[in-house]
Amino acid sequence: LILAVDIGGTKVAAGLVDESGHVLSSCRVPMNVNGTASEAMDCVHQAVERMMAEGRRAVTAIGVSSPGPLNPHDGIVVSPPNLPCWRNFDLRHAIEDRYELPVRLDNDANAAGLAEAVWGAGRDYRYVLYITIGTGIGTALVLDRHIYYGRTGAAAEGGHMTIDCRGDVLCGCGKPGCIEGLAAGPAIAAAARKAAAADPERASTLIALANGKVGNITTELVLEAVHEQDPVATQVMTQTFLRLGVWIGNMIDLVEPDVILFGGGVGAGIAPWLGEICTEACRWTINGRANEIKFLPAMYGADTGLAGSAALWVQDKPQQAMVK
Ligand SMILES: [Zn+2]
């Protein structure tokens, strides 16, 4: 068994995962991100020890996923915006030393994409592009069941590809026009609130779903309102699909994957419209056979972080070729 650890901005999950990617048991504890590095580690240990109590003798290795940026080569968490507790923190050794088991670490999008590629919706394909859309947009490129790392391990930050360099929307990374700033959950909700406030009559269905308050509109409600033919919600999502199509069309020209998988909360929510997104992407690529590329929902839902952490042990010598 692999002991999988999934670290987030609000919680730490740990679980026992078998060699087929099944999460056998799991637990979660709150994460303290505003204290010291070792206070944050206490939360991690609490979750790990709970799982160790269940299956210590069967555990052969530990896999960890955490928000980036981090260096998967040396196991150092560099400067994640939502983990202020850790700056250039040697997370891998902090865990390895305590449990005397080998540890692998990667960022959450890479890990989730790998789990989908080896066990999930991408298991029948060689070249997998994984896209997770939630509060941000993350990507992973998995080629023949191996994460593509790039020169130093910083590759596949597709969410920060700019599709509107003159745009006035600044992404959290500081650049204008990143797809993350334009099409992730917060961007969808903000666009819908603005459009609904400008024309409340046309957005009556959406506003009713938000209990009459434009400020209550969330991405989930926008998607619900599209199902109910609300014209404002539909317009916001059409705009979002156009942006995703431009972006994905570019990526198809660069990597021509066999399959594109959509994970994350918003990724799951837009599953009914993957055909529309594919059609849009085909308009923004020169690849004449882009329509043959499969656009599929990811398989793992809530367990994606744990499956991803465990999947890091499916790769053989994953970080061998990277520059220090
Ligand atoms: Zn960005």
C-alpha cells in the first residue's frame, strides 16, 4: 500500500491506496497554514499517523501532493500562495525522517493528472492532457504514464498561459489575461454577477436561484441556471467556453494529446458541455484531426488528491533527468 497525503490550504487528507489506485480508507484534519512551519507539519503528522495506525506494516512508501510552486526533484515546497507557513521548506525530508519510508512529492495538478492517466479516465491513452478547473486552473501533461516535468520541474503550468495580453483582468500570478483569471470558478461567478446586476430581468432565473441576491451568485448556480435556460448564465458560459476553446486549441497545436481530461469542481460541472468546448477548440487549432481527440470528464472526484499522491509511485525514477 501507498500512504497518500494530500495537502491543501484548509485541510490535510491522508489515505491508504492500493496498487490499482483504489483508496481503501482515508481521513482528513484541518490544516493550519498561518502558523509556523512546524505547526503546519503537526497537522500533516496527525493525518499520517492516523493512517499509519491502520496499516503501518503494509505501507511501502509515502506519496505527497501539495499546492505549488514546489520542486519535485528535491522535495522542497517553494512559495505556495495558499501555504504561507512554508517558504523553501524541505517537506520531503520532514516526512521521510519521521517515518523512515521513501517519500515522493509533486504539485497537486501533476499528481491528479498522473492518477487519471494510469488508473482513471486516461488509462487507455498514451498522451494525456489533464485540466483541473476550480478556484484556479491547473494542468498536467502525462506522456506514456510519466509526468512531463520540463527542465527543472516547472513545466505544465498551462493555467498561466495568456490568451488576452491586453486584457484588464490580472491573474493572481501578476500577468494579464491568463486563462486562470478568465475562466476559473471565481471569473465565472464574477462575470455572472456583473451581467446579472446590469440586466436583472434577463437574469431572473439565475437571481432566483441565488435567493434574490446578485451577490450570492456562485459558479455552481450559474451552471444550474444554464440547465434552466437562463439567458445571462448561458451567455457567461458561452463566453467561458470560447476562452477555454482558444486556450485548448493552442495546446492541441503544441502537444496533440490523445485525450483531454477535465477535473476539479468546475471541470466536473461543465462535463455536459465538453462537446461544445471541443467544437470551439477545433476552431482555434490548425490540427485538421483535432475532432478525433477525446474530451472526457476525469474519473476521480473527491479522492483525486489521494489517488494522485499514490500514483507518484507508479512512475519509475520520475525526476532523474531534471536540472538541480
Ligand atoms: Zn496567471
